Amino acid sequence: MPVGRARGRRVNAGPGIGGADGGISWLMPSSGREQGGEGVGEQEAWGSHPGWRLREKARVMDGPAMTRALKRIAHEITERNQGAEDLVLVGIRRRGVPLAQRLARYLREFEGVTVPVGVLDITLYRDDLTARGDKPLVYRTEIPFRLTGKKVVLVDDVLYTGRTVRAALDALMDLGRPAEIQLAVLVDRGHRELPIRADYVGKNLPTSRREQVEVKVEEVDGRDEVLILEAETGDPRSEDGET
Amino acid sequence: MPTVLQGATNQAQPGQDGPVPGHLLSLRETPEEEIQGLLDLAFSFLEVLEREVKKVPTLRGKVVACAFFEPSTRTMKSFDLAARYLSADVTTLTGEVSSVAKGESLEDTARALRQMGADCLVIRHPLSGAAHFLARRVDLPVINAGDGRHEHPTQGLLDLLTLRERWGDFRGRKVAIVGDVLHSRVARSDIWGLTKLGAEVCLFGPPTLLPERPELLGLPGRVRVARSLPEALEGADAVIALRLQRERQKRGLLPSLEEYASFWGLRKEILDRWCPEAFLLHPGPVNRGLELDGEAMEAPRSLVEEQVRRGVAVRMAVLYRVLAGRAGSSG
């Protein structure tokens, strides 16, 4: 059998190790790297459409607004938990991580306690791994402390469908048995597909599915801001997994 | 015919028609950035191995079929556990191959496994080219777990991962590979991997156990042959000892095992003298006292146990790459 035939059948499944077909190589999905994307937040995982032309529609938070929101969340966390005892923060890669670190800093300022911060990569727990054409990169989960018996505050940048949080909950459960898990997000943009809600929200942001919410953080992007982007044409969701 | 292709079947010579997508067949055909990508992934999977619950749901519902037509404990168990840690189901078929009608029965076996629901095939076979042969004939992703004297890409990757954790960068590094290069698929994968990542490789072994054109085993200009053991070891940043394949020594290529041990065996004092800083690797299982003495193996320089753990992480990475994201998008 000529090689060409075998190749033809298989290319769509993701071009191979040889990568001689000139297409994307399944060994190095280019999207993850080029975006500087280390891990995927919910929007990158389920809501972003790299192949789509997006235009900026509105800038809904600037640096000071983000700081105020995070400080308020830090206060709410200590209020609800009556301090910060037995509390740990776990940031979802990628932008949940710097947000969790900032919350820890504010908790130290306000309460004088050091709250450990862990890093969670949810890729291995995603529910769409076999449905997507690309192959998301997997980064390390770094939670160098025990979760069992702790109150875990899970931190992410944007809450959207809820699928990332579902994956994160499963991942956390495999790592230990926390006494409680709470959820803090900078932006809740609605459109939940699962029965999940946040305990702490920086800003509620009504959006349409055509839009995309982009959170930029100093530590990753060089500046703090929240933007609403809009797809120029068509329905981006129908393209999911095709890019 | 280049040395790499020796022993290939007529039906499918390794790499003859260029790379076949969707599989892991050899490091020779795998571009550098893809090797690095796999190593990055494997490094992430190492963390999963350190967890209390060593299981992630990633490949739930996927079936990995391992067909091992040659004795193997380590590689087979390593693939088996890697698949299980990712929640895939594993079915393993072992057996010797009769010398007739190999190609035909191999293909039929693979097709049958596919009909039973296998999503990928991990193959170990005594014939060079067996994995390529299957990759071209059976509509399943194929992972080469060692084919004849051709390649053993996951072993090559785990050696690279072990060294990359120590070095970060391979450029400017010198690696000595000592022993039975002729019969070693591990050496072939190691040499391609190492030279692609920028290291230089120096080979040493009994002249009867070196291939005719060793410089063709890796990127041009990066492979050379030493005339003596000290020459091979001096300045080396790592030494890879190859297993003397006693089962392949029936053709009288060696006068005796004792002679092999005294001229080509790596002993602690030799390593301490010529390359005191070098790491020591061995693909296992070790013939203690033959290619490697017990003392050398236990020394701090020895990364042999790290290699075994990284082997599982590398195989998790390869299975993830082959199986995740396949179902919904196949053409």
C-alpha cells in the first residue's frame, strides 16, 4: 500500500510525528506556545477562538479597578471564613495563578497570615480532549501542601460555562479531601452550562456568546485590564475545535 | 543500504518513504521541536507519578493494545502502567513469532486488535521495520516499543528527559555510548535524539559490534567513533552503557563474555578516572559485572533508577499525544 494513502487517512486526526505534511504537527500544537499560553483558563479552553478575528468592544476594568475588586474579594474571604485559618488558595493555570498570588498578598496585609498558594493545571481533566482537533499542552500541577481538611479557595480569571471549574473540582478531589472548596473569579460572564456558581466575584459582566472576555494581568501580559472582544462575523462557537 | 536499515523486511523499510503521521516510530523521523514538546509533556506527567492518587481521567474509554513479540518486562510494564495512570484500558498480547509469514500474521493480529476496539497499538517486534510496516497497513496509531535493531524511540526519549533535567540544554554536551552498538536499537534512538538536540556522541565498542558506517547513525558531524575506552570517556558529560544482547551473540562476534567485561565493561574506577563528573545511564536490564559493574551502578552518578521512572512519564506523554484529541476529528 502506498504511503500516501495511509497518510491521507490519518492527517485529519492530527498530523503526525513526522510533521512532513506541512500542516500543524500533533506533537507540538502551535497554538499553546504562540499565545504564551501556559495552561488554559476557561475562556482559552472552551471559549476562545484563535482563528477568529476579534475586535475590541469595551474596556471594562483597568488596573485600579482590578486591584479594588481583588482587595474586596480578599476581605470577603476572611469575612466568610472568619479569618484565614486552614485556608489555602489554588489558582487555575494560567491567569488564575497570579490572581491567587495577589489574593494571598492582600490576606497577608489584612490578616497578617501567610496563605499557601498552589497551581492547578486542569488539562488532564478536560471533558473535550477527544473532541478537539488540537492537543492541548499539559503543564505541571504544583500543590506542595496537603489539601485534606483545608478550606480551598479556587481562583480563576473568568467564569463562563463552568466546565473548567468542574474539571478543577475533579482534579482537587484526586489530590486530597478538602473540608470545603470555594470559588473566586475576577469576572463572571454568565452562560453557565453546569450548575456551578462563584462564591466571590470581582465583576459580573453580562455578555453574549459572540463576545469574548479577555483578562490581562501584569504578571503574564505586562498590564492589568479586562476587555470585551467581539467576533467580527459568524458564530465563533460553531468553530470550536476546528482551529 | 545505510546501516540503519539493516534487517528491515522487504515490505517496509524504516523511514524509506519518509515519516508516517500520527505515530511514534523513530526519533530519526521526529523533528527536534517535537522531541522537545514530548519532553515538556513528559515532565508534566512526572508530577502525576508523584501524587498519592496516581490516576487522571484523561484517556478514559481509550484502549491501548500492547503486542510484544519479544521478551520484555520493563518496557511492557512501563507502557501498561502509563496507560493505566491515564485511565486507559490495556490489553496485552505476548508471544514469539514464527520465522515464516511474519508480516502477514502481524498485520492480521493488528487488524483483529483494531476490530476489538483498540485505539492504538504499541508494538515490540524482533524485525526492524515492523512498526513502520503496521503503521502503513493498519488504520491505528502505532507506537514503536522496539523493533529489531532499528529503534526504540520511547527509550531514547526517556534518556533525553533524564539528561535534560540535569542539563537543561544539550548543546555542547558530549555523550559516550559504550557497548554493542551494532545490535542496539536503544543506541540508534539515543544517537538521533541526542544529536538533534545538539549533543555530540562518541561511540565505543568491540569492532565486531560496531556498524560499518557509524557516522550515519545521527546528524552529520555529530557522531564519531573512539579508538579506546579512555578516548570515549574523557570529557564525557554522560555515559550510556548498552546492554550486551546475549541473545543476539550466537554468531561468534565475541570471543568470550569475560573478555568483553575486561575490555569494554564499565567499572567504577574507570569512570572515576576518565570522567568523574559524568552521569551514567543504562537502558536495563543490566548484566551486572558484564557491561557495568555493581559498584558503578550504585554510585551517585548513576541515573539508572531515574530513567525507569521517567520511562513511565515519557510513555504517558506519547499515549496522550497519540490518543487525546483523536476521536472527534478523524477523517
